[in-house]
Amino acid sequence: MPETPIEPRKTPRQARSAETVRAILEAAARILETKGFDGYNTNAVAELAGVSIGSLYQYFPGKDALTAGLIQREKAQLLEDVTAIEITDPRSALCAVIAACAAHQMRRPALARLLDFEELRLPLHDQQSHAENSLKTALASILRLLPGPLPDRLDTTAADCLAIIKGINDAAGERGETDMAGLEKRVKRAVFGYLGLDISIAI
């Protein structure tokens, strides 16, 4: 268990405070990308962000809270990308979800890989549940529009599709892959195959 709380101390309510938090989180991301866990500490993050350590601690009580904030930032971006997808054609929308998840993994692959490790270590159950439920809801809304009979358990099918997407993406991250197009194709084959859809539409 982490030694300090992982919840933020306070939420920024003014534009200047919000910009300070953005700078702190981006500095944390860059240090993780360039120095890994060995160079990752609150003093280094505060220095790179151009804020005092006291200012950092106003928002994040420790390194684990900072990491949790970074995980939340990245998940929020993914959810924003997925929920912005217009469902004009369910197959195309499904491809767009897969592409958004691949981009999330490959946009900053070193950061995504390290945050995957930290997400398993930190007690982020509520945060993880919210993100997964939001993604499952988005997938279910797409699956509902596919031609043919609906699956007996639409929620289970959506959860299975999400597990396939997440599993392949996470494995690619662990291997240090950087080929986003190749990852996207593999996930499409797996998801379309699971759903019994014509894979040629997706590739």
C-alpha cells in the first residue's frame, strides 16, 4: 500500500491553478518517459514544472498521488476520444474505438507502459471501474446497432470486446512495440473475429 494518500489534496478551481496542475502532470509524464522510475520523484517533477515543492504538495500529497493523477489524466483523454466517436455505421465506429485505444497506447508508449505497471500496483479500483464501465457502455451502444440478432448478454459481449482490446494493447506495451498501425490491425482481427464479423471490412 502507498505510504501517503493517493487522492489529490484539492481540486483547482481557477484557470491559473488548473494550469499549474497541468504543468505538474506533464512534468511527471516527461520524467517518467525520459528517466523512468529511478529519476521520478516529487522534487524533480516540481523543478521541471517550474513550481515550488510546496505548490506541488498543495495538489498532490506524494508521488503515488501524482502518479494516480497522471493515470486519471490519460484515461480521461481516452474516454474523451471514444465518446466523441459518431456512430453513423457501427462497424466503422467499432474500428474507431479500436483505433482510439491503440493511439492511447502508442501515442506515448514509454509512458503508457510505465503507467500500466503503476495502475496494477496502486489501489485505484474506483477510478478503474469508472473508466471500464464508460468504455463498456460506449462499446455496447455500438454493438446494439450491428446487423443480425443481438447477443444474449450485450453487456458481457461488450466486456469481452474490451478485454480483447485491453489485453492486446497491454501486451504490446509490455513488449515495447511502437507500430500503431500493426497493433490496430491485430486488435481489429481479434474483435471482429470474436463478433463473427467480416474482417475484410475492418482492414
